[in-house]
Amino acid sequence: MLQSYYNERMESLALLILILIIVMISTGLAALLITFRKPKALSNVTVKPLQRISTIFLATISLVIGIQFATQVDSTGGRVIGGFGITAALLAFYRVLRK
């Protein structure tokens, strides 16, 4: 009985970690993809600030989750996965703030 309860909790934890990894990688990649989008001349006034705000928001989510993975996990795999999120977020921040 106790072993079954323990296995269910570990499966839930693995599912939670999987969801966090998916969110981290998808928000980092979305932030990067938004920075590569070129707004048209007529919509430049309204789209560009929204593009910057959404990029900063998505990159912040990816950066926070990536830092959590890189610092809280004791394995090399966790640090590498966290590094992907941190790298994507920092590249997005660089592309947004250099303009």
C-alpha cells in the first residue's frame, strides 16, 4: 500500500517536471521567434511595443525556470536543460534590448 502511494507521487512529480521543461523551452523559443519577426511599416507603431513586451515576458519565464533547473538540480542533465532555457532567454533579451 505504501509503495503504491510512493510510486503515484513520483509519477506526479515527473509529470510536473516534464510540464516545467516544456514551458521553459517553448517560452524561450517563442521569445526568440518573436524577435526575428519583422513588423510591417504601417503597424510598426503598435506592434513593436507589444512585440517587445511579449518577448520580455516570455524570456523572463524561460529565464526563471532555467535558473531554477540549473541551480536546484544536482545532475548534469538538469544543468544542461536549464542552460537551454537561460541561453534562449538571454539571446531574446539581447535581441530586444540592442534595438
